[in-house]
Amino acid sequence: MGKVLALFPIMYLSGGTCVTLIMIGASTMKIFFQMVFGEPCPLSPIEWYLVFTCTAILLAQLPNLNSIAGVSLIGAVTAVGYCALIFILSVVKGRLAHVSYEPPRGQSDTTMVFRAWNALGIIAFAFRGHNLVLEIQGTMPSDAKQPSRLAMWRGVMFAYLVIALCLFPLAIGGYWAYGNLIPTNGGMLCALHKYHEHDTSKFIIALTSLLVVINSLTSFQIYAMPVFDNLEFKYTRKKNRPCPRWLRIAFRGLFGCLAFFIAVTLPFLPSLAGLIGGVALPITLAYPCLMWLQIKKPQKRSINWYLNWTLGIIGMILSLLVVIGAIWGIVEQGIEIHFFSPQ
């Protein structure tokens, strides 16, 4: 039961993240091409999706999470770099004319509450990575004197600190600079390209775009690894032998093709970020408490027993509210559904 409850949200979040990375990386490749060559791009959006996916599959051939520490470091450095560049440029250029910070008019208090819950789901999706924690910890050496959980805890704290230092200044500075004029699709990078293309060095915009592309390529390998590991584990358990290299390449190519197909079929998927984050939120807010109860088996009705049950139930309720808020937002505002027509 534990595997069933954990496998779906982990695979779902990994797959959804990889599909989103294809969209982000491909659209940013297009911006980079335009900045470097200064002419309209000859490729269609679908062709850019294919270019990014093929590049990601070629790079995603390392065997396991333990072997991609360098890839993770590159992803972290590029993320810090492009977040810093976008934040500095947006703040230095100042606020746009006619910027508004008012919420849309005509919304009821109920709608505003549901929109706030949906925002929590989007934040959870932005801090995605909780589906990788146990996968990474499983590759680390562990013994009674130096259990892997201690090193993993320090790593998680540092990683989320870096993410917070990147995303919160970017969100605050970007909202101050652009307000409600931030593009619905593309976010801060598209806002920078749209509003400051003519008064900012092309080199800076091209460099920012390149950092986003590199980060998307490295992140694709990291978030896809749980899917790769699960496929190879099923083969190894069934055949009782290691997974051959050609089959590993086939598994990764198959997953990349599937992610490409979903990205092309459902180009409006980023509009569902709140829902994607909300469905996977129990992995962060509820599962650790319930796992602790099952593993440690504290005395019933003790302080630790009450504390973990309370936190686990609150986590499940909050996750449910986030999902309801995301669905409410989709129903209330609607989304522009366009199958097989990425922008």
C-alpha cells in the first residue's frame, strides 16, 4: 500500500515536471536563437520541442542519481545565475508605465480564497524536488555512526534555502516591476524579453536565455531519474539480471518521446501548475509524518503520536484544499485549451 500511495505522485510529479521543462526549454531556445542571429526563427514551436527533447535524451544517459552530482551542480549554478540576472535587470529598469497591483475586479471573497489556495499549489510546484529526496538518500552510504538521513537533512535544508533565495526575490521584484503585466505564459523571462528587448543588451538577454536552457536540460535528467530507475528496477526484478545498456537507452528514449508527445498534445499544461503541485503535496506535508509513525511506532496517545497524526492530517487537508482551489480557479477563470498547437 505504501508503494502504491507513493509511486503515483512521485511518477506523476516527475513526468509533469519533465513535460514542463520541455516547454520552458524549447521556448527559451527560440528566444536565444532570435537574440544571437537577430532574425525570425525558421523552426516551428513543435520543432523546437523536438530539438530540446532530443538533446535532453542524449544527455540523460548517466546510470543513476549518484552519478549526476555534477549535473545537479551545473543546474544549481545556472538557476542562481539566471534568477539573479532577471531580478537585477527587472529592478534596475524600474516599473513599467500603467502597472497595476489590484486584483481583478468583480471577484467574490470565495474566489479570492480559492485563488490563494491555488497559489499555494503553484508555490509547491516551484519548490518541486520532494519526490527526489528519498531517491537521492537511497544512493548514499549509511551506517550506524553516520546515517544517511543526517547528510540528507543538511542537503535538503541547503537546497531549499538556495531555492528560496532565488525565487522569492525574483517573485517580489518581478511583481514590483511588472505587476499584472507579466505574461500569462512564459513568466519573468518572457516579460524581460517583451518589455526590455530594445533597451537591454542582447548579450545579457541571450546569456539569460542560455542559462535557462542549460538549467532545463540538467533538470530534465534529475527529475526523470526516478522514472528511469523504476523501469530498470522492474526489468531487473523480473529477469534477475542487470539492465543492459541498450535497454537503458531504449527506456530513456521512450520516456523522452512520451514527454514530448504530452508537451505537444497539452501545451496548456503550465496553466495547471497549481493542480500538479497540489496533487503531489502530500509527499511533503503528510507522508513523512505517517511514515514516522509506521517506522518508529511511538506509544499510542503519547505527545509524538498526537503530534505526527495531527501534522499528517493537517497536511492532507491542506493538500485537498490546494487541489480544490486549483480546480475552482480553472472552472472560474477557464484556460485556453489548444491541443497540438504549442505557442
